[in-house]
Amino acid sequence: MCLAIPGLVEEIFHKEGLTMAKINFAGMRRSACLEYVPGVKTGDYVLVHVGFAISVLDQEEAQRSLDLLKQTGEVNSFKNELDNARDYT
């Protein structure tokens, strides 16, 4: 099953013509493409699926999503995937 995970945009940069960001996923940092969510700023929360931010969330919605992932045990699966994922920066 594929999940979209909420994360905090910590830094925005450009790479090869694409708008990218360093995203903090509950302490784990990875890069994601921001092309699908124009106007995102540092400090915003985004929902990320397979390396692409697909929507913007408010902080409460992001926290509810993370809490639900923790309750269902999906957070461990997510952490394993991030540990094995390639960072595209």
C-alpha cells in the first residue's frame, strides 16, 4: 500500500529547473518536488507521495495524519521506507 505522508517544508531550492524542498517527516529529512503545489513556503506542511508534494495541509491536519499513522502502526513501515529511500538532491 502506498501512503502520502505529511511533512514540514524546511528549505526550498531549485534543481534542474524544478522547485524542490527539504521536508522534515517527524525528524527524518528527505527531498521532495514542489511543482504540484505552487506557492508553498518554508514552514508550510505538505502531503508527500512518492517524492512529490501533492497538497498543502495546516499544522493540525498534519498532526492528525501523523497521529493516525502512529496508531495504525504504519509509521514504522514509513520509517523503514524512508531509511531505504534514495534522496533526490
